[in-house]
Amino acid sequence: MPEKNLTELRDELEHINASLLELLSRRARVVTEVQRLKAQKNMPTFDPEREMKMLQELVARNPGPFPDETVRRLFKEIFRACVELMQRQKERALLVSRASRAEDLVVRVRGRELGAAPFVIAGPCAVESEEQLEAVAQQAKALGCQLLRGGAFKPRTSPYAFQGLGAPGLELLRRVARRHDMVTVSEVMDTRQVALLAEYVDVLQVGSRNMYNYPLLRELGKARRPVLLKRGLSATLEEFLWAAEYVASEGNDQLILCERGIRTFETETRNTLDLSAVALLRQKSYLPVVVDVSHAAGRKDILAALGRAALAAGASGLMVEVHPCPAVARSDSQQQLDLEEFAEFMASVGLARRLHAAAGAND
Ligand code: PEP
Ligand code: MN
């Protein structure tokens, strides 16, 4: 047989490439089917033992000229691509994942569009009195903040510590917020509180300690109020998104995710602000992400730096605790900003003028 010339050999290579691609795509389709069955049986996506066995079998039947190591490397890469495909498929199953919706969610509440432009949720750790709330609301509104926070049901480490004013606290929060045309945010701790909170509050907050409270999440899925879901103290991002999925799966996709720092070995800060989480959540999900700098740091002196970093990492908004007289606050007194520090914070994160101009444009 006459020897093939260069053009013929190149043609042959192109045909082989096309066949390889065809085979790889066929493999990917089979893998997709495997993943579907695995998901039904709740089996893990990656099975290292099976992968090792397949590699051994391939090496055993290696016809050459590639050395065994090259065969191993090539197939490992193919397996990795297939596992990635399975993982994407798993994520696609989530209602809250970016794969189910490409564009960012904008949560509309009382005429505000949260997620369309940066926003700030400011207010005391706990609602304590009308005077306290009034002072914070006035300052917040003057600085362009549209959302007023304040806990009426407080999850405290000690059962003997101040637990919040309860229902009267919600009434106070609503009254002061309405006076200043602000949106209210307050924590709901229990399924039995959902109806009450939904009556008084615009955005229902799930605290860090309750991220795994699945009955509560399901109940909030039925509420007709946006939900601000805080990340659990040591929750992985996967667990965090599954928690959001609980709410969405019951029909409420008006969700805001909140990174508030996670437990680490560090003791200089109350928690460690996980900025990777902000960037990754924005990548994995279309939900707006808020960063609570106060609970992340547990101190005041680095809040502005954390706020700037959070916005740079892709956060849609910030949460910050403010009290007219932090020294006498009934909870979290060491981390709440006073009114002047709050104004400095807003200027330092670069939002004071921006929010003010936006609020003016709304009027
Ligand atoms: C809060 O925001 O009031 C609060 C208790 O925060 P966390 O749930 O993040 O601890
Ligand atoms: Mn607090």
C-alpha cells in the first residue's frame, strides 16, 4: 500500500478527532443518565473506588504507544469533566441556582427594588424603645438607607439574657418605620411566629441559628413576604443554598441571602467574614447577597473596611447594627455603631451620597 502523504494523514487525524468527540459526548450523555439515577437513590456524584478500578482496567488493556501514565492522565481528565457535568446537573436541580435563572433577582418591597442597586439595612440589634428606634430611623433615612432592622424576638445564647420585646416590639418597629417610609426587617425564630411577623414586618429574617430549622423554612416558603436568610454559623455554601431551596420549594422565591461570618479558630473577630462566599453565592445563585458586617466582626473598628470589601466582592447590600447609645444597648452593645459612627461608616463605604441621591430620585 502506498504511503499516505501529509494531507491524508491530517485528514485522518481530523476524522479521529471527530470520532473522539462523538464518543466523549456519548459518554457524557450516559453519565447524565447515571447522575439522574444516582440523584433518585441519593448516591454521591463521585465514586473514587469505581474511578480507580476503571483506570486499572484501562491501563491493563493499554495497546501503546502511550505509556500507562499518559493513559491514566488522559482518562482522569475525562472522568473529571464528567464529574463536573454531574455536579452542574445536580445544581441545576435547585430552584435557587443560577442555572435555573440567569438574571439577578430583584426583590420588590414597598416600592424598593432590592438587588437592582446597593442597599443598606440599618438598625439596632434589638428593638428597645420608641425613642431608640426613632433616633436610628431619622439618621438612617437622612443617610439614604431605606431598610430599618430591629429584633423583637432575639435568639440569645443565655436563656436569662434579654429576649426581645416580642409583639409590642414589632408594633414599635412598624410605627417608626412607617413614619419615615422605611422597609422593616425583623427576625422570626419559630413556625408559630410566622403569621405574626408577616403581619407586621416587610422582610422576614431567618437568623443564623435557624438556618437549619427546616419546618420554619418551609413555613416561610408559604408566607407572602420576602425572606432574608442568614448563613448558619458553620454552614457550608451547599447547605446554605439547600436552606434557601427549602423556602423556594414551597413557592416563595423572594429571597435574600446574608453572609454574616462563620465560626473559625480566630478570636480577634466574633466570626470570620467569608468573602469567598459572597463571590461564590453570586456565581451559584441569582439571589441578592447581603453582608452583615456587624455580626461578622463583632467590633466596630473594621466595619467600613469589611463593607467596602463586601461590595467589591459582589454584595448587593450591607447590614449594620446602629444604636443611639451602644453602651446601654440590651444586646450586642460592643458592635453597634452610634449615630455619628454610622454616618462615618456610610461615607466610608461610599454609599452615603449614592443612596441619598437615589432616594431623592425616588421622591
Ligand atoms: C441578628 O441579626 O439580629 C442576629 C441575631 O444575627 P445572627 O443570626 O447572624 O447571629
Ligand atoms: Mn445583634
